[in-house]
Amino acid sequence: MATYTKVLKEKCISCGACAVSAPDIFQYDDDGLAESILDSNKGQVEVNEDLLDDLEDAEFGCPTEAIVVQDTPFEN
Ligand code: SF4
């Protein structure tokens, strides 16, 4: 099953947790808000299977539920 992710930036409080849990998926933009580096936070590029454990850690570690995950590409 494919997996896609992005950050709902309006919910991000820049806590820093996700880039620790999943540094190959999440980093910060110029405003300090997290974003997916896989595809400029569009959520349309499939997350590599090797990164799914990191993604799960980041998703469940996010205090504001800003990280969203689904099995189809996000519409933008
Ligand atoms: Fe933002 Fe959530 Fe990442 Fe914290 S864990 S930086 S609130 S997306």
C-alpha cells in the first residue's frame, strides 16, 4: 500500500519533533514551520518503504496532529 504525507502548516507549532524522528522526510521552511521535503509538502510523492517507521514516529509524536498521512496522493 502506498503512503503519502504532508504537514498542515497552519497546525504546526515548530516544536522540532518531526525532523528528529524523520529527518529524511521533514525539515523546516524559512518560517520555521515543518514541511515534507519529499515534494515541497505537496504530499503527492510516495514515501519510501524504508522511511515508514520514521514517518509513524513523527506522525504520532506530533503534538498538534499537523502531520497527515493517507494512502492516496493529496490534492492541492
Ligand atoms: Fe510541527 Fe508537528 Fe513537526 Fe512539531 S512535530 S514541528 S508541531 S509538524
